[in-house]
Amino acid sequence: MITVAPTALQPLRSQPAGAPQDWRQAWRDAVRDPRELLEILGLDSLTGTLSATAQFPLRVPRGFVARMRHGDANDPLLRQVLPLDDEDRIVPGFELDAVGDGEARRGGGVIHKYQGRALLIATGSCAVHCRYCFRRHYPYAEDTAAAAGWREAVAVIASDLSLHEVILSGGDPLSLADHKLAELTDALRAIPHIRRLRIHTRLPVVLPERVDAGLLAWLRGLPWPITVVLHANHANEFDASVDAALAAVRTTGATLLNQAVLLRGINDSVDALAELCERGFKAGVLPYYLHQLDRVAGAAHFEIDDAQALALHAALAARLPGYLLPRLVREVAGAPGKTPLVAIQGSATAAG
């Protein structure tokens, strides 16, 4: 159990005083020790963190920590990143590869699951290590596009004329330096059948310093329509620094969407989900997907059952206008696309 520490510390500032901090320095300054994280928040240490951290290290930017509620052991941002001994439990049905990435690997960091689009594992690095991450066991050392200077990945994409969209993922593709991103997209420009580029990233939310002049110049220079798919799970992840970063990204002409994961104890209420959708829209982001948890080993304690998920989504639909309602889906290994949870539930009912 986490308890409030007897001596409360001052919470971190969301933004440093004066000039904006360089994103590389903010990256290096991330909190990596669970004991330090709890001390910053005025919470006592707890058992289980060291074992879980050894398997999947803690990393969380200090600006993100500053958005956590001081002295609150159940803060929804803290719970997303804090290692717990629950991660050591072996739970049937929770596997190392929860979504079939392994079967869809095509070499050079390319994953091809869905018709017309390929996902590129640009890097294994990420600014924050979310404890429910479905790629927490992914073999990044042996299958990352940047490791081979993009050559193999670009060759795989160029050889398949059916591919019209490239999705940059990871890790987090925006953890790469601007010149590395430019190397990749310069190579992709030579592929005539690529029509769209999508970027899956959490950095503008957890490390808004990353949205700097260099990144914006890279985005503006791209020749395709750009969609930036963010990942925020709770309204408290947004603050003034995130709003400013997202406003800057929008000036490049990029479309901004958000995908969230339904997580026990974090956003499993209609109020929390509605606030997330409305707060994201205030920052210029449209809701896209609400994912039922990918059943990756170490994340079982975050799961809510499908019936509860469907009830929450129905209540959310009754409260919000359609354009603010994310699609409730699950990723099923081998399926041709994200599967609406209502279809899965209907199939199960019919089979029963």
C-alpha cells in the first residue's frame, strides 16, 4: 500500500521558469527511480516496485510528474507509470505478444497487419514507460528500423505497391532527433505509392518540450497529408504546456486525433472518459479510439471486463455529441482491422 509521507515536498513545476527547456535535457532528467517518484509526490515507498522495475524500467518526465496530485496514491497519472508487484502475477490469457506483432513482422522494423498501410517501428525509445504498454516485451534490439539506417524498412515498403500509408510508431518516433526523422521521410519521398503519413506519439503530451522549431519545420516540409495520433488516457494529462505544443503542431496542417486505453482505476468511469474527450477537444484533438486493454503479460490489473466497457461506452454516447465519441475497439491478432467491441460481444453471445 502507498501512504502519504509525513513530510510533504513541494510539487514540481509544470514548466521551468524562463526560456523553455531543451527537450533532450528534459528527456535526460526523467525520473527513473520509483522511490524518488514517490518522494516527490509525498508518498511513502511500497513493496514490489523494485522487482517490477527490473523487468520494465520506470521512466517518466518531470513535467508529467508535476501534473500528478501531490499526496494522492490513486492519482490517475501516477497509476499509469508506477511499477507494482501486480505486474509479477502470471495470469492466463496475458501473453508477451498480445496483438500478434510477431506474426506480422516483415523485416527492418516493418509490421504489416492491415490492407493498404504498414507500421514502422522507428525506435524502441519512449519518454514514458506506461505499465500497460502492449509492446513492453517487444524485441526492439532485433527489429527497429533506425538500426539499419532505414534501408531495409524502406525497401520493404517500396516493394509492396498495395501500401499507401506509413505509420511511424515505436517506442515513440518523436524520440528520434529531427535529422533522423528527416533521413527517413526523405527516403520515403521516393516511393510514389505512399499517399499518407501517420505518426503515433505520446511525446507532445508527456514531454511537450519536444514540439520545438526543428520538429515543426520537419512537419511542415512533409509532402503528404499528416495525421498525428496522440495517446492520452485522462484529462489531467493536459495542461497549458501541452495545449501550446498541440496548437503549434496544428499550425503545420496536421490532423490531431487521440487514442486512449480503458484502464481500471484510471479512466473507468463515464465522468473520467467524458472529461478526457472534452479536454482533448479543447486542445484541438478529436477522439479516435478507446481501446479495450491489450492482454499483455504484466498488465492484468488494469483490465475491466467487456460488459463493463460496453456499458461505459453506451453511457458516454448518451452524454457526448457523436464527433466527441471515440470508437470502442479491441485489437485482435490476425483481424483485418481494429474490431468494435460490440461485434466481439455479439459473436460471443451468439455462440453461447
